[in-house]
Amino acid sequence: MLPRHFLGMSKAIVLIDGGYFNKVLENVFKKPSFSYEKFSDILCQRANCERVRTYYYQCMPYQSNPPTSTESKMYGEMDKFLAYLRRLPRFEIRLGRLQRIGKEFKQKGVDVWFSIDLVRLSCRGAIDKAILVTGDSDFVPAVKTAKEEGVITILYYSKVPPMYVHYELLNACDEKYEVDANIINSSKP
């Protein structure tokens, strides 16, 4: 029996590294009016496939005890944004946690969720293509595993500083495309 993608029924997931993509939207495109649903569908249309689901990976902003007014405001804004995403059809939110290490904050669990979803759905044969929006080389082992399972991996990233993509991730993915103004403008509500 031929694989689904030979029969014209390719199925894909979109995996969005929220921390990375939010920085791209802010630093490169100056926080445009933006529809995540349209964006996901456009990426799938470009890959000639049906979107099964979009996974969005993020951490809630750090909260000290008690939280400052700025921390409370940032937390509330993120909570409202995630509520918007949860209402979109076929969207899943995966939350990690933010850990303070000295004066810096590190995301914990986000890369693990991303990798688990990519590998799990690839190994189940649930998808033919995986569309990644990230720049992080931590995902290279998961990408290689997905490819071994016959999944086509498609990377969308930014070339504009400071949002570079790691060369190991570029080398690991089957197809690579820049998130450009055309894609962003087409994703407006």
C-alpha cells in the first residue's frame, strides 16, 4: 500500500516554539496584527498538506512571591493570549515553566514537550510532514528520529539578527524557509 502522501492526503502538524516566534514577531516584524490559525494553515498550504493540529510551546512569565505589578500584568497578558489560542480549532498548548537561575531566566520542559510530540506523532504514523517554527538545535535528535520514521521535516526560521537559526537544525531538516514579510502579511486577521 502506498503512503498517504503518495495518494495526495498528506497530514501535517505545526510545532511553534513560542519563545522564539514571539521574538521574531517583535524584533523583525514589530508586533504585527497576526492570526496564528491563518499562519498555521498557510504553512500547511505551502507544504501541500492538511493541518492535523498546531502545537504551541511556551512558559508563563516568572512570578516572584509576591509578584510585582509588572509581573502580574505580564502574566495576565500571557494568560489572555493562551486563552485565545486554546479557542482556535486544532490548537494545543504545551506549557513549560520558567526558572530563575541567578539573574537569568531559563525555560524548562518546553524543548522536551516539543520533541516528545514530534517523535510520538512520527512513530505512530499519524503525520507525513512536520512543520517546525524554531531556531533551536536542541530539536535535532527529534528531527532525525522523525525523518527515520519517514516524516518530511520543514523548518521556518528567521535570518534577521538576533533571531538566527542554529546551523545544526538547518542541516537536519529536509526543507528550510524563511519566515518573511509575505507570510506574516498573509497571516493578518
